[in-house]
Amino acid sequence: MTHQHAHAAGRHTGTPSRGGGRSAAPVPPAAVPRRGPGGRRAVTTLFWVGLVAAVLPWWLDTPAGSLDSTGATLTAAGRIAGLVAGYLLLVQVLMMSRLGLLGRLAGERISRWHRDVGATLVVTVLAHLSLIVVGYAAGRRSVLGQAGELLREYEDMVAAFAAAGILVLLGLTGIRAVRTALPYELWHHLHLASYLVLLLGFSHQFSNGAQLFPAGPVRTGWITAYAVVAAALLWGRVVAPLRFNLRHRLRVADVVAESPDTVSVYLTGDRLDRVDLLGGQFFRWRFLTRGCWWQSHPFSVSAAANGRWLRLTVKVVGRHTADLRDLDQGTRVWAEGPSGTFTAAHRTRERALLIAGGSGITPLRAMLEELPPGAALIYRARTPDDVLLHRELDWLAQERGTDVWYVIGSRDDPGPRQVMSAAGLRRLVPDVAHRDVYLCGPPGLVEQSVRALRRAGVPRRQIHLATFEL
């Protein structure tokens, strides 16, 4: 067990930190069992089987030799793109349903799939729209004239064009620069427009889709798929949160200042020993008090489940988080979750390296309780005052056999820069390439660390990034 300030020459023994009105949770007697890749492979297989099933009706219904002109070929390509787009839209909304089973099976890949499927969906929808318009217009009229005819004379086509426009807008909000410039609540509500796309596209698919319009098994299969996704949405977004909150009835027990700009909110409730929570997961919290009730924000728990209380540790960065400092004891809390696969259960190796920056320590501190002994933690902070939960980290280092390094200094200081390089990481953790690495902190630190880890030989599948939204 090691404690060091990486900007100093010698070894440093941790001293008690500020705050900490309650004792940390008891260390579990054993690490959280590791989940294998079987669930992820099953989900991947189901995805590809579903994609083939979505396109197969076109193949079976298209006679040989029917693609005898440019217009027919373009139209056929547009229909294939439409079937793929319809299927990807269902998959995308299913991933947004917050269905716990899907998260447990797919692991953290679900966040990557959500991003990749979303980008592919925008492309296929635009391809479907463009190919159909050009294919119908080929040799007959102008593209604009054909688009006007579709809008005027084809049922539900205006809704289809509107759905395509919403998808393009959502694609733009997915660009990092745009997303970071938008307030979280605005981005979140724009993101929910995916459900509107599903609704607008439904009628168009069944009134104009060549394979879906006729009654039969294909049409029935697609309607069944829509019903399954709608049921998953209802369960994940409505029933499960209602059940959780009626069962546990969370309320504020205490608010403790961890630093001048960071607070820990302790929550009590009913039957907390039955909360299925892993360190590293997060809830979407809604504090039912004046000024806070209308906003729901995702925050990680900063201590593993202990059956007595839950805790979130929040850095004050805006009006909403500033209001959390003034929460009254007994304030009711509406929580949705737990969510996320940034957990010890999703590791691929027995040993782990955790890299945190600033308030990014909160999910990692909870995860330390559930990792096998022998983990390592690198905590990057600008000044010693920016180190949060210092006393608890030192205690966990003793109890769990964890090496802890506090890397203190600005981003331009040569000491921290050297430590966070590939060579520096290998010196601190010689077997880093054979560990899972969990990263949580500012985007710049995460990006720099990922590059250094890749240069240090860490496979990408062993690098886990914290995500807080789907």
C-alpha cells in the first residue's frame, strides 16, 4: 500500500481530510464476481439475426431480373435502407429504455453501441430518403418535383420527412462541441425526441413500406417488435422507477461539506439492503423541494451499498448543484436507477488501475470497495485542497491492499505530465497492460490518459470510461 504526492520527491503518508460526517461503508468480504462475455455475445448475435430478419423479406419478395433500370435499382436500395433504418430505430430506442436486463447483458458496450447505432441510423435514414426520391424521379421528373409529389400524395409522408429532420437535429446535438455548449436539461429533452421519431415513423412504415403494407407474417412481426420496444420503454422509464421509489422512499438525511465547492448528500430510506447497486453506478436524482424538483441530474453514488444509507458527492458547478448545499433534512428524493456498467463486475481481468480527476473520484471510490485486493488508484488534482474523500481513500488503501498516488499540480507542470505519460504509468504500475483501467474525470484528462494507456500497451477492451446517459 502506497501513498504519494507525485509532484514531490518523497513518499507521503495520507492525513485525514475535511468533512466525513459519517463513517465509510464496511468493506465487503469479497470482490464483486466478474461477469463474463456470454451476455454481450448473446446480445450481439440477436442484433445481427434481427438485422437479417429485417432485410430478408425484401430479398424474398424481389423477383430475379426486376432491377432492370437505374430507377428500379435506386428504389430497391432505398427500400433496403428503409428497412435497416426502421430496425436500427427500434434498437436505438430499446437501448434508451433503461431496461436493467439489457445493461447487465451488454455491459458497457451498450454506450458505444448507442453512439454507433445512432450515427448509422442518421446515415441510413438520409440514404433511404434520397434513394427513394431519386429512384422514383429517374427518367420521369425532377428530384424536387418528385419530393413535392411524395409530400402531397403519399399518406404519412409529411410525418416521415419530419422524423428525418428530427434525426438530423439529434445527430447534430451528438457532436461533442454542440453537446457541451447546451445546458444538460435542454440536451436531455432534445434527446427524448427519439421517441417522437419512433411515433412519426410508425405510420409511414406501414402505409408506404412495400414489405410492411400487405397483411401477413412480416407486418405482424414488425408490429410485434414495436410492441416489445414500447413495453420495454414503459417498464424501464415508468414502472421500474415508480416501483423503486414506492419501495424505498428515499429522503435526505444529511448534507456534508467535503470542500468549499463539493458536498456529499446522504440519503436514507426503506429496505435499502435490497437495493441492487454496484459501485460505479449512478442514479438520476430529483430532489422534491423548491427550485430543484423540476430538474433530474445523473450523479454517481460515492460509496458502495451498505444497507443503511446512499451517498452522492457533487461538485458545485451551477445553480442546481449549489442548491443542493441547502437541502433540508427529510427532503423527499425521486431516484431513477441504478444505471451504468462502469462497475467491477464488468472487468475483464482480476487486477485494476483506476484513474480519477477532481470529482471523478466519486464512482471510483465506491468501486474500490468491490474490486479484488491489489488495485491501484491514480488521483489527479490541481491542488491538495481539490483532493476529495482523502481519508476514506487512505482507509480503503489499508483495507483493500490498494496502491494510491495523488498526482498534484496544474496540467502544465512537468511532474504530473511525466507521471501521466505512457512511461510514467508503466513505472507506477508495471503490469498496467494486464489490468482493466477505469477512467473518470474531465474530458481532457480522460483523452490524454487513453492515449498514454494505448501507448503503454493496454488493449482498448480493457479501458472503461464512465458514462452517465443513454
